[in-house]
Amino acid sequence: MKAIYVDKDIPRILLTKAISPLWPDFVWTPLAAARVGLLPDVPLPGPDWVRLRNLACGICASDLSLLYVQADPSVGPAALPGLSRFWLGHEVVSEVVEAGPGVTRLKVGDRVIMDTYFAGSNCLTLGIDPPCRYCAEDDHHFCVNKSEPGPHGAGGGFGDQYVAHESEVYPVNAAMDIETAALIEPVSIGVHGVLRTPPPPDGKVLVYGCGIIGLTMIMSLKAFFPQVEVTAIARYPFQAVMAEQLGAKHILRKPDYPAIARLTGGKFFTGPLNKGIVVGGYDVVYDCVGSSQTLTDSLRWTRANGAVQIVGLHFSPMAKIDLTPVWYHHIDLVGSYGHGYSEFNGSRQHDYAWIDALLRSGEMDFTGLVTHRFPPGDYKKAIRMASAKGKAGAIKVMFRHD
């Protein structure tokens, strides 16, 4: 089994965290926490497990965060017991090449995408019955038993194969284009976020940041709420072009308080030593960057009784955030992470199912999202391109095994 993974080796993690910002290629040295290796194929851990051969995999910012050890050990989730090894690559489409005798949902030859595997164990994979309250509601990411001993998969999308419980992957139509299938996972982040904090049907919203997550937010907003007026803040010209193609009506190239007041019909106020605030701003702001500055801006651009959703994620504490608009203007501050099950118009189903229906109807189109493709052997070039982000004109960088 070929794989790129990160071991939870504290000295190597500390070295990587200290040196990689100055020398990014340090992650490929023997002293780093990351490993690129050929490992023995692991047997299936149980009768309801499958082995999957990878066909294509996108590179996610969370993969880069693990690779370069960008997480801060002081954040809340760092207190949770975790695995000793992190397999990179979850935006992956694969083919079932081996199925245990107890597998009922899949058969050899079926094509699948990763579902809950990247989130760790849960009651289903551990065989715990009755399941915890979250697994009973299909919110497996929040499973309270995920740190209990039991069988675990091995491998990830940055390699040639992985082993997973049958419930941890999701079947897709074999006729679906490989890149389209691989993009369902990142697009599901936008779908989950929009349906978790929906705008008024004819409201005005802001998408702050137009990396891949911001673009999927725009795509999802226009698919579910076509009458909503979307403003986007795009740092790079090619992001602005794609945001407009996906349905954003207004494009800003940088934070602009007076322009936001004008676009929303609100009023901009400022004073000495104060950056200002817009009264009567957006119904919802989706912060797809997730920094102290973007969150402070987002709260000051949202109307009273509106909402700000944090979609852009960093595993590090935010400092000097002005939270006064939360109580002063009754703004809901909401978080959204990953995908799962979402409700729309009285129907609740998996975010992947929502996307599949929108693809079939033509209300979603992923054309242009994949900008760079690499064979797995060129992993250093691919990682370098994905790390450069907007500077290299990259939206989604993808490994193609063909």
C-alpha cells in the first residue's frame, strides 16, 4: 500500500511546525512528521469492511494543515484523544476491489467516494449498539465513542488504496465523470453550510473569500436559493471571474465598508480609532477565510438579527475579535464543518444526495473547478501548487491515477 501520512511523533511534529514555514520542503525530509512510504497491505478488520483502489483525489487545505503541522496544540479539539497516524487525502473517488462477507451495501467493482472515514471511528464502525445519540441521528462526526478501542481503517486518498468500513464510504454512479465524483466532497461543505444557515429566499448575503470553499458556497446558494443576491470578496482576479460565473452579482476585491453599506442599503458609521460598522448590512455573511480580521469584519457587516457563519477553518485560536455586534445587534454566530445530513423544504437527506440530484437536474455544474492535475508520483509538485493557492491560479489541485 502506497501512502502519504503524518505520524503523531511529538519531536518531529515540533520540528516540522518550526521549520516548514521557512523551508516548506522540510516536510519531505527524514526529520519531519510526514512520511511517504510503501506499507504492507492490511487485512480487512472485519466482515463488513472493504478495500478500495483510488482513482482520483483532490488536495484539501486540511491535508496541507496536517502536512505542515499548522494546528495549535492549545485549541479545544487538541484535547481529544486521537489516532497516532493521520492518512492524507479525503476528496477521493475509488473502486471497491475487495469486500468482506458481511458487506451488504457494496460489491466489488462499485465506485465510491469517502464519507465519514476521515472523521474517525464511530458507533457503526466500532460495532456499538445501541449507538450514541449522534450516531443514531447520522451525525457520526460527533460520535462520543470515537476514542473507544476497536477496528480502524488504513490508508487514504494520497496513495493507491485504503481500507474502510462499508458505512464510511458513499456509492456513486460508475458513469459519473471521475473528477465530478471527487468534487462532491468539497462541494458538500458549501451545501452543508448553506442549509445549516439558510438566507431569506430573496435576501442579500456575502461570501467572504473565494477559494474553493467560497466558490462552493456561491454555487450552493444559487442552487437552493436562486433569488438571493450574492456579493463575494475575491482576492485574485481568476477567483473573481469564477465567482461571477457561479452567480455572484457583486464582486469586491478587498474589504470595503462604504461599498458594503451601498450594496446592502445600510448606513456606514465610523469614528476616531474605529474602523467602523455598517448598520443594516447583509442577512447572512459566510466567512470562508476564518481569521480574526475576517470574523470581526463579518460581524460588523451583518444586519441586526442576521447571522454570520464560520466556514473557513484554522486549527489555531483567534485573537482580538470584536464580538460586541453579537449582543449589540443580536447576530447569530454559527459554525459549520464538513458534511452530513441537511434539511431543505421539509426533506432531510445526505448532502451527497442533494448534490447528486442537482447535478442530474443541471442546477450544479463543476466545470472549471479543477485547474491542475498531477499523477501521484509528482506529489511534491502537486502539494507545492496547492500550497501556493491563488498565487498560482489554482482552485482545485487533483491527483489522477490514470
